[in-house]
Amino acid sequence: MSPSSSLIFFLLYLCNLSFLDALDGGFSVEIIHRDSPKSPFYRSTETHFQRVSNSLRRSINRVNHFNESFVSPNTPKAIVFSDFGEYVMRYAVGTPPVKVFGIIDTASDIIWMQCKPCKKCYRQATPFFDSRKSVTYKTIPCNSKTCDSVLGTACTSQFTKHCTYNIYYGDGTYSHGDLSEETLTLASTNGFPVKLPGTTIGCGRYNGMVFKGANSGIVGLARGPVSLVTQLGPSVGWKFSYCLVQAISKSNSTSKLNFGDAAMVYGPGTVSTPLFSHNKQLFYYLTLEGLSVGSNRIEFGSSLLTSGGGGNIIIDSGTTLTFLPEDVYSRLELAVAQDVKLKRTKDPNQVLGLCYEGTLDKLDLPVITAHFSGANVLLYAINTFVEVADGVVCLAFQPSQNNGAIFGNLAQQNLLIGYDLQKNTVSFKHTDCSKM
């Protein structure tokens, strides 16, 4: 065996050993809100309330593309959504490892990053991954099951025997390149890196992104065949969870994304609800039966959308606001307005409809209960209201078109939320996420 072959064998051995050791008992990684000072997207020249305004507008843009899917839920497309997500993750790719940032997206089913040699790439803060310099990189052949299973794949010509992918986003962002296998390295919170050899990735050779200058690509957490969650699948018992700290805040606290045994949600106060997937869609659906403001309960009634596999609301960590069908939103807004006896005002961003004068920590705001099937989840002020300007607090819900509904990340703050993709359940437990 040549010295170079021995080195490759040794590196692969270490990768597999680290992988098995790290997965014993599960593992957790740090995820960063894109507006955090720790984020590559952070702009020190922006004020806190400018970041709030930008987050709300990204939320509106994202749901507009979700609405296209609500209209034709059974039509497969290699097009996913703009404003991919609100959280980013540090990880490394290749051997030797190259550090990159990826936006975590629960509505994307692929992991891709920009790769050299690159025909057309946007500028990014971290070095480009050069696939020629990695001893663990290899392309996936055209006749493989993996190539057949991923939407938007093809073979570019008779001279190219490996699989390529094309993915387009609603805002004009795109990535085209080689579907490949590579070792990913995740920086777990226990200090030991988690090596994931043979992970299917998209190595982007032609890329364009609206949010330039920092991000290397996307880390998909949806149900698709090559998302990070699906590829980890059996090794983590098909379980993942996250605990989101207060997102649009001035804190440097970071959130956690957990896998395997570390993703278990149990103990006093834990409630669980069935998880559904609509035909040919990637999203995670729950059934929301109604919402209560005090003793005033708002039923979904005719707004229930259960075709194609069940469930009527997408739970999505990449959307800031919670969106409801127009009739449900109207009744919720009326119930909150009847309960809150405070001075009304207008949202200076002209985004949210029900606003009051004051600050989130000083106003007496009602608890709103989300009645999921089999699980009542209490939503406190940090889940249901947001400070949009100095002395202005607004209800963090919005009406949606086409009966679409999304349970956004503000509503998920300080909740440990666990997904069990074998039992098809989602569990909730109130938790101080900053102390995890």
C-alpha cells in the first residue's frame, strides 16, 4: 500500500470512529439566528428595529412562496422558497475539512455549498470548498438510486457519467452542480466533532444568491431523500429537536439543534401531536384544531386543510411570523383586541395589523393556547407579540391567502420541540432555551 493510500485509509478510519463515538447518546450543534452578532449576516450598521423589520418582511416573502404550494400541493417542482430560513449553522466539508456556513431550511431537501472549480459563484465570507483537494470527495454516478431519488437531477451529456442537480429559489437564487458524496464535520456542543462520511451533497459550480457575502449554501432539514435529517436517519433513530432562544433580541445566546438520544423530549409538561406529510411535499404538517384567548376559543372549522395526508398547518423554523387563514386570523385578532385594554397604535412598518403602545416586558398580554390534535401548547407574550419599534408591540400573526397556515419561529421560542419521524409525532415542552 502506498503512503498516500495509507493516509486515506487512516483518515477514513478516524472519520468512522468519530462518527460512531459521537452518535452514542446523540449530539447537539449550535445554530445562530441570522440577526445575531455571531451570525455572518449580522450588520453592525443596522439598528435593532431595522433587523426586526427585515425579519418580518422576509417572513412575508417566504409565505408568498409557500402559498404557491398550497394551491397545487401535488405538483412536484425543483423550485423551493426564497428567504430560506432564519438560522445558520457552522460546519466543515471535506478531508482536510473546510469551514463553511449554511442556512438551515426545514423546507429544503438538499445540502449544498459553493465548490471550486467554480464556473460562476457569488462572493462569500469563508473560503470556497475545493473538491479537488479533498481525499474523501467523489461524484455520484447517473445510474445510482440516489440520483434517481432527488428532484431536479440529470446527466449533462453523454461524456458526463456522474449525476448533476439543479435547484431554483423563488427570489432568483439558484445552484447547479455535481451531486456528490463527501465527509461533513459538525461542531457538536460537547466539544467533540461529529464526522459524517459519505454524506450526499450538492457541490455547486454555478450559483447565484441574493444574500451575498457570507453564506456558503443551504443545509436542508426537510423530509427529502438527501436532507441532513433523512441521511442521518437510522443512526439517530429518526429523531431531531431544537430549542430556539428569543430570536429578534439583543442577546448573544444561541439555539441548539439536537439529534438522536439528545433530541428526546420528555418529562412533566411534555405534550405530543401527530405529524403528517402531504403527498410529494417536503414540509412538516400538524393539525391545529383551534386557538384560545382566555375562554374565547377560535375553531378552524371550514379552514381545515387535510387533503394529501392530513394536517393543516406547517411547522417551520424558517418563518418568523405565524400565518393563519384569513377568517381564522380575523377572529383571533378580534378576540385579542377584546381582551387587551391598552392604547392601540399602528405598525410603522405597515406589516402587522394589531399593535399597542408599550414594551413587551411591561404590557399585560394574554396567553394564547394553540390546540393541536392531542396537545395544548401555551403561547406566552414572547411567542405571540413582537416589538416592532420603540414603544410599539404588535400581534405576531398574519392572515394568509389560499387557506395556508404556518406555525412560525416566534411562536416556537423557549419551547423544546422534538420530531420523531418513525412515530410521526412532534412533542413540545416549555424550556428556557438559553440554559440548554
